[in-house]
Amino acid sequence: MTRKHTHSLASILLLLGVAGLAFGQTSPWTIRVQQGQNIQDLSSGGTINMNAGAVGLSTAATLSFTYTGASTTVNFVDVQYTGALDFSYTGLPSPTTNIEPNTPIGMTITFRPTTRDKVYGKLVVTYNEGKTNVPVTINLAGTAPDFAFGYTPQGGNATLLAPGGLITLPAVALDATSSASVSIINRGSGTGMVNAISATGEGFQLTGLPLPATSVEAGKELKFTVLYTPKLVDAAMGAVAIELVDRKLTFNLTGSGLLAAFAYEVVSGGATSAIVPGQIIAFPDTNANESSSVTVRVRNTGNTPGTVSNISIVGAGYQIADSPIVPLTLKPGDSAVVAVAFNPTLSGTVTAKLRIGMDLFDLSGTGMAAAMKYYFEAAGISSEVQNNGTVVFQPMQVGGSTSVRILLTNTGNLPASVGSINLGSTSTVFTLSELPAFPATIDPAATVSFLVTFKPVAAGASTAQLRVNALTFNLSASANPPAALPDYRFGSSSGAVEPLQQPAVSLELASPYPFALTGTLALSFNSEVFVTDPAVQFATGGKSVAFSIPAGQTKAVFQNNDKQVRLQTGSVAGSIVLTPSFVTVDGGVNLTPTNPQTLVLSVAQSAPRLMNVVISSKTGTAITLQITGYATGRALTQMDFTFTPTGGENVSTSKVSVPVESSFVAWYQGSASQSYGSLFTATITFSFSGDVTNVTNLTETIQSVSTTLTNKLGTSPAVSVNLK
Amino acid sequence: MKRTVFLVTFLSTLLPLVAQTLMPSGPVAGFVFDAEQRAIRPVLGVAGSAYAGGALVGEVEQAAVSPSGKMALVVREGGLYLIRNLAQEAPESELLAENAGTIDEIVWNADSTAAVLYSSAAGTLRLAGGLDGTPNVGEAIDATPLGVRLSALALAGTTTLAGFDDGEGSALYLVPDTGESPRLLVRLAMARALALAGNGRDAFVADGGSGEILEIRNFAGEFEVLSFAGAGSVESPVGLAISRDGNTLYAASATTKEVLAFSLTSREAAGRMPLDFEPSFLKPIAGGSLFVMNNAARGSRPLLVLDAGHSPGVYFVPVSDNPGGEQ
């Protein structure tokens, strides 16, 4: 706005204007202008440029007029100002005041802009130098900065900002950085100054800041950048402060984070439960070789689409049964499901990891199955054996036995069933014992055992296969040759024995044998007369008798725990041969020597023996004698009878010899006699004739009868029978 | 006047007759009832060289052979039979009583003419007489009033001597064949063995409680009871037997495993025979002087017999299913 002042000093301005001309020639005035620390001389018609710090903010210039002319009567006539009202002045003396030469006269011009535009003014100071009025013209030019603000978000458009306005930074992923460029535009006419720029608010930073007190020329702009690095999804607030010369402006800042957040749920058995990465997804107990499944639902609960780049399982026992195709982008609120199958093959806990994107979950399930482990115990040492593995026995002497205990342990969590335990093929050296009743049920953590016994019958290696259900274990054993049987002896000596005896025989080893033995003592009879004697047998009946010799002992034990056995020597001449045989109880190894020692009992052929004579019948005229005896040679030639008369009686023929050879040849050669050896019973009847003296009948005359038997080897002792 | 007796033998004068007369045979020591084989078997040979022969009569539940060795009473399928000609090739049998019931004990008299039968199931005694001629079986006599368990039994002629255990001990009764009531002879703690003396009038009974042997003289008449061997003479007696010559009484003791001999003449102990087994009884083997002392177990335990003849001793007799053969 331009205005025209009418002042008493108008004449002075006129003078000045004139003076200006004069100055152009020979001006008697020195005009010095000082703005701040800046001092400059000014000629009339010169211009004082005044730049305010801001619209409305005053700035002053001090003018110093010093008259250097020769006139002594100089005074200011008028000061006249024209131009923008933003200028004002003070300080010149009144026109009546004489101006002393070389004495500075001060004047102050103040510029207080009301607009950002450049404004002008003219100050004409007219003075009088005694004759004429001379103008001195001083031009004034005023400028002022005027800042405007705007910002341009990253990837966005420029937006003007009013003081207190909001700078919205683009949302960005957490920990990423978004930015906005802030412009300070000097749209005024003079240079402005920005003193400082600062920012507050978490996550907000400034970059590209100017130095403090940076001048911004008119029409120029100053830029800096606001950065935002979100730590949270939620919007964050901050502020940026710009300190100008005249004021401090604040602009609000806001920014937010972007996050694709995945939430998870487990759907199992109709129940849904939330789960977070790192937690365990539990599967129901599942029988081995069967399957169970769990569905995992993943949902994007964030504010930006998220991508699941992969879905996988790390570990065995689990499989992805169903899943979306990856990479899978889930918009906020969208979800997808992943089905995981649990396929245990063994008993026990099975763990793995499920990876969905960057998230890991522990998978845990229990396989339900019986799990059998097999051990064998030998010599106090337990060893595990696998299917088709080998069970090794301690080496054993033939005749001995060694056992290993097979243990079937169920380490699983379901009962196991054992339907069969057997040897792969019939074995003569391996036997099973203490077997459980089939089918046998083995509860979890329980053990069933049985014995496998190795009883070698020959030296060398032996193998067999042990089958437990469908499993096979190899049995391997070796046997050393059996210890030789110690010498043995009988409890009686070989030699002659009497017929009709019942001697006892015992059998004893010279030293203990380490293994239990059993055996048979066999009796044979070698008749000297070609006919055997069935009475020659053991007391227990028959011609063989079993015995046993406990391990580590020497004496044979017969029936009824007797240490001896009796036999009958019979009535026939011959040799009774006792031959033992020995076998081991375990394995049945025959230890009988090739030429076993025998006990030979000999019954010799001898003269007949008369055992008994009885009167089987007696009449008045005859008596019948029953004679029992034997002849080991099965031969009898004669019987002799001697009759002793009763006292007072006389017997004309007291001795009677009866040849009996033919009768006994017939008897002994007949089959009937063979049941009796050489034993016989014969009856003979004697008839008497004649007269009696003191008795009533003929047979009463005989007191007794003495009998003998004779063969080629001799005559038996007499046996007498009393007829009374 | 003195007369001369001329001795003539058929052998020396009549050869054919002599050959027939002298024909030897095999001695048979007696007959036993083999409960395992359910048969009557002969004991072939003599003591010391004998063995059980093949079955003469089989398929019988109970049997007893007469002292003569010629007859036997057997129970077969509930019927009581008399077997004659036992030792012959073709024994004959005669049914004496159908439905004779269970017979536990059969005891013959000495002359093989009668036998007494005891049934524990029926609690009866029954006499079978005329066995050497026309057999007859008498009415059963209720013996239950006498006691609950028969502990000793003997038959003298047709008079029965029976010992019974009752609730208070034992008693020995005489049971006449006349139908009269049994007559108490003597009470004992435990009547365990009974033997008839050779005269058939006297008896000996052993008391298992006191170990005493009592002699009952003239048991059929005015009897008297004497102590033959004092208390403690024989422990746990299980059998009494009279020697063939009638001079010795043998008593078998189970606990001391021995056979004690007592002289019937001096009434003193005459010796003892130790045993290596525990005797169960003394039962005469028909036809001889042998007494069986136990039940044989085939293949393990022989028959054990006491020879009460001229040379007393204890012998075994092998018993097998295959007499005389290989075992």
C-alpha cells in the first residue's frame, strides 16, 4: 500500500530530492546506513533494502546524515515519504534546527511488513543550505519471507501442511521404514531463516536436516525427511517442530505398522483349541500301522496379507494329509487348514515338527503297539537277541546239559500274544521247558520266560532254530567229548556161588561222575547143561534192572532206592553174567565201555541136593514119600533109601536102591522141567509084606526112612523122615 | 515072636508101575492171588529159587487157595466160585453164590473143607462149607455189632475167630457155625494178627496196642486166655504164623522190620530175622510152609515170603508179567 505523508518535513524530502541531484554532483551530505552490523554509505537516490525476518516482524535501519558542506546555515526543510505504509521513520530534527556541519544527524527507518510481497517506499529529505532547498531521495525496498509447508509421503503426492497439521507416514511392515519428505517453502519476498527442526515420537526420526539457522531465500525451499520405523501395528503419534524466527511450528506425525499375523487352531476330535508356535500338537493314541489325524487351521489375523511359503513336517511318523498349495497368501481374516496324519509303526511317543511358514509346532503322539524284545540269559549274563540272531550256549561236555533262559519282554504299551514257541525241527539235543500256556499274553512291561536246554549226545557243534511266533532265533552250541566213565566195581566178587541163593549185588563207580547216570544191569545165564533156569532173575522180576547214579556220586541206586539188588542163582549149573550199561541222564549218551566189566557168578555142577522128604501118604502096607531136590547138572541116577525099623522089629531088607536115571532123563529132557531148573519133586511108594511083632500093621514097623540122591558127581547128604 | 518084614518096591519089581510112580514133576511152593494181575498164580520152585508162574485162574476180583493147593474160592463178577483141580491143566469151577457182593477176605480152614468170607461193605461173615465134597454157602452173619473193621480172621473147622475194631479198641470173637451168637473171647487194644495152633483148638492173637501176644486155649470150649509173650514183645504186629512142625510161632513186626520167633514149647523168644522191608501181614501160601508178607509190585517189589519150614528164612519171589522170560 502506498501512501503519501504530508509532514513538516515534506520540504526536507523535496530538498533531499534535489540534493540528490546535487549529490550527484557534489553532495555535501554523507549518508550512512546501518542495518544490524552492516553499515554502508548511501547516495541520494540510493535504495535501502530492508528484509524483515517475517511478515509482521519489524526490522530497522539507522541512517546517519552528516553535512560536510561549507554552509553554516543548513537545516532540514521537509521530509516527505511516499510508498508502502510498511515503512516508517523517526529521528530527523525540526526544520528550524540548524545543522552543524560534520555532525551526524540520525534517522531510523523501520520496516514492518504486512505482506510477503516486496514493497517500496521513497523518502525525500529536503534541506536548505541557505539559499535553496535541496532534496535528498532515499528509496526503500522491503522484503519479508513467508514460509509454507508441505510434505510428500513415500510414494505419495505432495500435500500442503498448515501449522499443526498432520503428516501421515505410509504404513510399513514392522521394523521397516517409511518416509515422508517435508518441504519448507519460502514463498515470501525475502530470505527467511529456519532456526531448528526437531521431532518427537517413538519410531520417528528426521534425516536430511539443515544446519541450525539456515536461510532460505525467497522462492526457495528447504527439505528434510521424516522416517518412521514401526515396532507395533497400531498407529503411533509424534510431532515435528520447526523453529522460525518469529515462531515455532508444530506438525503432528502419525504412522502405523503393517503385519501379517498368523494365528493357529487345532481341530481334533471335534474340539478346537488355539495354539501358538512352539506348542505341542497332541495326537490321540494310535495303534501302530493305523492312522489318526489332526487339523491345524491357520488364520491371518494381521492387517496385511501374509504368505505361507511352505508347509512341511520334519521328522518321521507324521505326514501332511491335506494342505493348500504353497506359497499361499492369506488376506487378513482369511484362513486355511492343514491336515496332519499320525502313522505310528511302533509303540511309544513319536515326535516331529510341523512347519507352517516360519512357525514351528511340535507334534507328539503315542503309537500303541506291543513291542517285544528278546533276551537270553546264560551264565548270569543277559544278552538281547534279534530276529534271526543267534543264541549261544555255553560249551558243554557230552552227557551234561546247559540251559539258557529266553526272556520275552513286552516293552510296548499293548499286550502281546505269543501263540507258539517251538523248535524249527525235531531236535535231539535241544529241548524246551517251562513254556507258558498258549496263547500266552504278555502285558506291557511284563516278561515271560522259558528254558532251552542243550543236552549234547555227541561232540561237535549243534544248531537248531527256535521259533517264537513268526520270529526265528538260531541256537548254537558246541559239545566237548564226554568224560570217560570211571572204573566201576561190583559189590561182590566173581566166582562160584551156591545154587538156590539170593545174593545181593551192588555197583559202584571208582570215582564220582559229574553227570547223572542211568543204566541197566542185565543178567544172562549161560547154562552148562543147555537148559536155562527161569528162576535166575532179579528180585524185581526179569533179567534186567534199572539203576541210577546221581551226579557226583558213585553208588548205583536200584528200585525202591536200594543200593543193591538181589537175584536168584537158581538150580542149574552155569554162569550168571551181570553186565552193566551206563548212559547219561541228560542226552542219553552211552558211556558203557566197549568191553564192560562183568560180574560172573558160577553155579557148578554137583552132586544132587535133597531138600525135603515128606510122607505124602501112609497106609498099613505102604508109604509114599515125596522127595524134593535138585541136581545142578540136571542128572540123577539113583535114589537110595535106608529104612530104620521100629524098636523090636526086624527088617530083612533095610536098604533099597532105586535106579532113576531114565526117569530123570525123561524129566529133564521134557519141556515141563524147564520151568523149574533142576528142581524136582518125585514120589515113590513102598509096599510092605510080612508079619509084624509089636505093631498093628506093616508100616508101623518102620521108624524112619533116610534118603540120598546120587548122580555121577556124587551123592547128596541123607535126609531122614520119621514115619512116627 | 519076631517077624520079618519084607520090603518090596514097586520100582524094583514092576517097572511100568515104577515109571509111572516115579515120574518127577516140578515143585510148586504154593499159590498166591496176584491182585495186580487179578489172577491166581503158582509159585514155581522152592524158596530161594522160585518165581511167580503164569496165571492159573484169571479175571477174578478176589481169591484164596485152599491149604491143599487143590481148590480155590474166587470172586468173579460178583459171583462166588469154587475152583477145583487148581493145579491141573483144566481146572473146574462151580458157582456157589451169585451176587456174593464184595468179598474182602477169604480164609480157609486147615483141612481145606471150609472157608469164611468177610464183606466189609455188607458187614457180614459167611461160611462156605463142604468144599471138599458138596459145597454149601451159609447165611450171612451180621458182624456189624462186633465192630467196624475186621482186623483178624481165622477158621478152625467151621468155627470162625474174628477180631474187630470197635470204638473202644478191639475184641476177638468166636463165631460158631451153629447160628449161636458170637462169643467174646478177649478184648485187646488192637487185635492185629491171629494164628491157629496146630491142634486146631488153640489160637494166638497179637495186640498191636500193647505188643503182647495172647494165647487162647480151647477157644471153642471153656477157654482161657494166657499171655504168651508179654507186652512189648512185638511192636506193631502185622502177622502171626505157626511153623510147619508146630513148634515155633512167628510174629512179624512192621515198625522194627523183623520176624520174631517164639518157641511154643518153652514160650520164650527163639530168635529174630531182620528184614529189609516193612512186612504187611503173614498169609499162608496154600500147600506149604510159606507165608506171604507183602503185596508184590510188578517190576519193583518182589513177593516176600517167610519159610517156616525146616530151614526158616525170608526169601523173595520175583513176580513179573512174563514169568521166567526176559524183562
